[in-house]
Amino acid sequence: MQAKRGRPKNLERRQSILDAAVIKAGKNGYHGLVMADVARDCGISSSLLFRYFPNKDALLDGMRTRSEEHLKWFLVGIKHFARESRTCTDFLSGVGTLYAGFIHQMHDYYALWFLNKNLLSKHNSWLFSRLYPTLSHRLARMPDYRNEIAPEFVTRAFFDDIFHVVFLHERMGTGIPQGVSRDEYVRVASTSIGTFLATPKADTTRSGRRALATSLPGCDSGE
């Protein structure tokens, strides 16, 4: 007997609704998100949309849940690279590339966050409170980690930098220097920071950290 195929179609439609909603919200903000517009973009009636999401708050909850699912897979990737990597550079390069792809995939969701800070700030604080400790813990366990600087500082600086560079590139075409791919940006940044972390007597003063930051692609000293 042939299996019923209705449920997968429903799931696909739910995902298509969320895709359309997050794009609309990323452009117009939460208050500019109109249910009828989302339904029209999906090619369905408003009444059918309301069967999946009865109001905008339900849509927002769906966006949050999907972001959490993506983050869970990202955390799995962190553990994978931690097992496979033997150096700080290898670890940062693998996880950084994964993270750049994550931001690329979710940039409309984060645009909504920037447009409505209060709306999602608590949710995203929870997301990143799970992300950064996991990254820091795994980074500090790399065999060549020799630097005295706290891994939490390096992790946050590195991944915040990737976030803003990739996000700006996706939203406005700026951030990543012309001719440099996302992966190339991550590779160069990973090499710079990995070398820094593997050097026992690296300059961890404010000026030393600034010199490290300005060695990344597209950064300069402001001169």
C-alpha cells in the first residue's frame, strides 16, 4: 500500500511560509510584516496561512524555532571540527566557514533582529550564550593553544567580526573586500588568529590585539 504523502507537503508549505515571512520581516521589520503579503508571496490564501500561523506572533515563534534548529546543527559542527582539528587555525577555519554559511543562510532573520532589537534580543542572547562558551571551551583544548589570553575574548572577537562582515555583505554588498570570498576571508582571519593563539609570548596588550585585528582582510589602521 502506498504511504500517504500529505504530511511532508504540509511541512514544506510551513517552511515556505517561514521563508517568505522572514524575508518580509528582514526588509520591513516586525511592524511592516503583513500576513496578507506573506500569503500572496507564498501563492496561498490568507485563510490557509492562518491555519499554519494564526497571527504575527505565531510567525515570529516559528522564526525563532527555526533559528534554534539551525544553531543546534551549528553546535554539532563545532564538536565535529573540535574532534578533527589538531591546531587552533584548523579549528577556527572549519568552524568559521560553517559560521559564515550560517549567517549567510539566516541573514534575513538577523536583519529582523537589528530592526527590532527589543523583539528578539532576549532570544538571541540565549542563542549566543550557548554558542560562545562552547566555542571557547573547544578552542582552549586545541593541542597548540599556548597563549595566555582568555579564549572567550578571542572567540567573541573572531566570530563577531565574521558575523558583521558577512551580514553587511549580504544586506548591503559591503563588508567583505571586493574580490575576496567569504571562505577566503575566514581562512586568512583563521590563520592570523590561530598563529596568535599558538604563540606563547604573543602581544596580548590592547595595541597587540589591535594589530591582530588590522591584519584581517579589508581592515586597516584607519590611516
